[in-house]
Amino acid sequence: MGFDRQQVEQFLYDEAQLMDEHRYDEWLALWDDDALYWVPTGRDDINPDREISLIYDDRIRLGLRISRLQSGFAHAQDPRSRMRRLVSNIRIEEADKGEIVASSNFMLVELRRGKQDVFAGRSIHRLRPHQGSFRLVSKKVMLVNNDEPIDNLTFLI
């Protein structure tokens, strides 16, 4: 099949920018109908059917999450977090069904109400080619501190 490395990298950078800028509708439009957005807790390799996750959302739940963030009633995001993330160490491989798996490291700096937090981790994106770009099939975010208390994770990680 082959893939264009630069195009995959640009997709990851664009997704990060959409999250940082609270461009929720554009971010949600990146996801395919059979999407899965997963942030495990405790360990990176838990069974989400048997153990609690920080986030384990299908496409419908993602839509509800975005609606809540846009509603004005997400008090944990009033005022909204100011964020910037760095994406690096991108590894790309072909997967089955013509899909691509891109893993990367990230560091996210979040500032809200004078408190700055730093989140770091690894993301695994499963991408499906779609009309000259990609659609997100799944995203797994493995936070370095997923076994520690996390105060506020009401933004897109």
C-alpha cells in the first residue's frame, strides 16, 4: 500500500492544533463512525471491559463530550484551559485493512485559573485513508501519570 509519511505527520500535528484551539467540531469531524477514543488508567494495557478507564468513548460518546464542552455548562472548563502540545517521535506502520498505525510521544502544557499542569504520554492513532486524508478509527492515549490522581481532565487530551 505505502503511505506518505509527511501526510501522516501533518494529520497528527493538525489534530493537536484543533484540540489546543478548542475547535471541537473540526476535531470531531476527523473521527470515523466506528471510532474509539481511549485513555487507560492504572496501566497502559488494561482490559477496558473489566477495568476503569479515564476515557473510553465511541463516536456517540465523543459527540456528547463535545456537546458538553460547547454547552457553556462544563464548569470545569470555565474559563477554558489554555493549551499547547508538542508531538514527537512519530512512528508509522501499515496495518490491516489498508489502515495506518501512527504512534507518537506528546507533551501538553495546560493553564487554567493560574495553575499550570504538564501532561506527557504516548498516543497510538489508527488512521483510515479517506478522500486524500485520513479518518481516525481509534486513539489510545497512555499518560505517563495514569496511575496517579489527575485533577481535571475535562479537555481533549
